Amino acid sequence: EGNEPGDSTKITYRELLHKVCQFANVLRSQGVKKGDRVSIYLPMILELVVAMLACARIGALHSVVFAGFSADSLCERILDCSCSLLIT
């Protein structure tokens, strides 16, 4: 379920696994490997879940910064955790 009432998406476990594996391959192609740090800056959408699970699948640490944060706050969090990739 999203932030807005009535905003929801249905997905099967098979579809979710397919999306997670696809995105994990994208992360690997960008050079992300086990132990790397990734920041995720997304609202409450399906892609947020896919990104978190893809990071977990390849062993990358992820930090979720919700989309309501300002650019300065996002910058501070990226620098503090020394992340190698930002997903928006």
C-alpha cells in the first residue's frame, strides 16, 4: 500500500522475485558488490521494496531516505554512510 488511501498494487511472489533478480543484476552491472553501501531515495512505491530486496540479495547494505527529506539532508546521509550508489 502506498501513502495515499486506496493507492495499492498487487503482485505475486514470482513477479516480485523476477523484479528483484532483475534489479540485483542492474546493481551488479553498476559495480555494487557485497558489503557496499547503497542509499535509496524513493517514496512508498513497489520499486522501493524491490530495491531493498535486491540490495539484500547481493549483500549490499542499504539506507532508506524517504522522499520527504530535503536535498541537504539527503547529501548529509550519503556522505555519512559513504554510499557508492544512490537509487532515486
